[in-house]
Amino acid sequence: MVKIGDIELPEFPLLLAPMEDVSDPPFRMVCKEQGVDLMYTEFISSEGLIRDAVKSRMKLDIFEYERPIGVQIFGSEIESMVKSAEIIESVNPNLLDINYGCPVSKVTCKGAGAGILQNIPKMIAMTDAVVKATKLPVTVKTRLGWDEGSKNIEEVAERLQDIGIHALTVHGRTRVQMYKGEANWELIAKIKENPRIHIPIFGNGDIDSPEKAWEYKNKYGVDGIMVGRASIGYPWIFREIKHYFKTQELLPPPTIAERVEACKNHFEFSLRWKGEKLGVLEMRRHYTNYFKGIPNFKPFRMDLVTSMDIDFIRRKLDDITQFEI
């Protein structure tokens, strides 16, 4: 069993990465159905929460069946992060996660996300202030460092643990790498091997198959794995990894009918949660991923991403069941 504060997770849990414009409640629902053990909201701007911005507040929506679930925040001002922590506590998530890993320029240029990796003393001070401001378990997601010359994650992990975080997730790349090249899990393993470290250490980066999850579990000794991009349009990766861990056998891929059902459930929840117009528009980014590999799908995709007619979209999704892979 893995524990984060009072949260009890299975032995070697699978985590869903918080992904901007992806891991909203409709997407989290389809992943939860496929066995993910711990999920997070999309990252939320501390400044947006304080200003009571509608989009930021909406990201605080969590549902009982999603538990355990964490709310993730990012920001560059300590005072704003503290105030955000107090707001987040009021919606009663299971934990609060701080994003020190987002590599996108519009975030890092303000010294937030991975931008704070250029100022470790501020990172420590900010985390300390958030830990002291909330009763929730505080966790951190970050990267190896800013660039090749500043891979200081081993020292950073110790310092974060010392000020009271309850778990640490490390993406095995620097900020400068963005998502290029291969994730370096060797440094993640070194954190876990450090006899001073007693909090759970989760690895993130490049997990895209049950075989790789198994290999990295055994090779690097982490307490669990966080899956991000590989789950987009393919929530079945969680059930496939769990099955492989138990049996060393690969499950067959989801059928066309299963893909359609998951996509339709995702679509209907999007309509309910976002409203019909936004629900239709924001669902468009998901169709290609749900139906990757289906021959002659392009005409269907064009219909799905150009129509605003909900009943037409429902019929088109039903029609996809005629395909075979």
C-alpha cells in the first residue's frame, strides 16, 4: 500500500497526469472507469482563482466517484498561492498538488510552473508557505531541473520533503527539453534510492505501454507511475497495465464498439458539464485520438469536427461501429 497523508492507494498505483485542456471531469470519468488510482484536475492559475475567474473556478469541480483526487495549482507569487490553497481547501479535495513542471513559455516566463526551477530558494519558500496554509496533504510535480546544467532534483527532493510535502512526482526531462528526447528515469531512481527519502516517489514520462510500465517499475523502483499523453483517447492503458502486472499477458485492444461507447460517454458528459456549445467545440480535439488507426476515418472526422448539430454527431458516432480494424 502507498500512503499520501491519510490517503491509501494500492500497491504501485497508476496516476493520471494533470493536463491542460485535457484532464477535465469528462476525460477523468473515462479514465476512472478504466482503473486509474489517483487523478488530478487540470492545473489552475492561482491568480485566476483569486480573481474569481470563471474558467479557474470551473476547474475546481470534482465529483465523489473521482476520489481520491487532487487539485493542482500553479503561480509565481507566494501570497497568491497561499490564498489559492485556502480556496481549494473549501472544495474538499483529497490533496493539493503544486505544479513546478509545466514547460510552456507563457507560464515559465512569469516564473511559474517549471520557470521556478531557476529559483530553487523561492520554490522551497513557496512550497513551505502552501504546506503551512492548508490541512490538505501537499504534493509536488516537477522536472529534473531547468536545463542539463541544473539537474538538481536529488537535492530539491530532500528539501521539499523536509518542509512537509507528502509525495513527489518527477517528469524525467528538464524544462529546456520540453517533451523532446527520451525521459531520464535514472535520476528519478536515485531519489528513490536515497535513504533519507521516505515519501512516495512517482515517475512520469514516456510510459505508453504495459510492457514499458512493467520494465520501469522493476528497473527504477518508484512507488507508482503517472501516465499522461498516452491516455489521451486511450484510457484503456490503465486497465491494460494493471492486467499485465497481474498476468504478464497483454489484453486485446478495445473493440470499435468500446471506443465508440467511451467517446460517446465523454461527449455526453462534456455537454452536461460545459454546456452544449462549448461541449461540442472542446470535444473536437479528442476524436482523432479515440479512433486512431481506423481506415477511412477522415470523412467521419471532418463531419464530427465541423458540425454543431448534437443529434448528427451522435448518429455519426454510432455509424463508426461499422468499421473494423
